[in-house]
Amino acid sequence: MAYNIGDTMTDPTGVIVNYHIAYTKEVLVRVPAVNNKKDAGKLVGKKAIWTDPKGRKYNGLVTGLHGTSGTLRVKFSMPLPPNALAKPINIAG
């Protein structure tokens, strides 16, 4: 299944690439338009919203960076289900 992932900073939509196995409230998100720490730093502090197939919304916050390639660390108030991996996530202003 193909997803329309945002390719510009005006539509920062990313993909959940990994989650911490002990802390499932924390996930790593890769945004295709972000390729370095400088661009990723502009998204720190923004809200992140993931919607499951049933329509429930999970709200999170971009808390920091992971590595030097622009991967974002996002923390949610509720743990995400395992089917959230490789699914699109919206980064809202």
C-alpha cells in the first residue's frame, strides 16, 4: 500500500520507523523532506497526530532528534499499537 508522504516542510508528514520496545509511548519518525539536524530542529516542539484504522487519534509531541540524519523522537500520552509501524503520521504546527 502506498502512502502520500509530504515532501515539503509545508506538509511535514512522516513515517513511524521504530518504537522503543520498553517505552512504547516513544517512537522514531522519518520525514522525507528533512535530511539534516538543522531542518529537523525546526519541528521540535510541534504536535504529532497518528490516526488508527478505526479513526482514534493519538496525540504526541516532537521532543527531540535522533541521530544526525533528521529522524525525530516523538512521545505520546498513550502507547501506540504495533500496527502503527511504517504508517504515516502528521506533524502539525
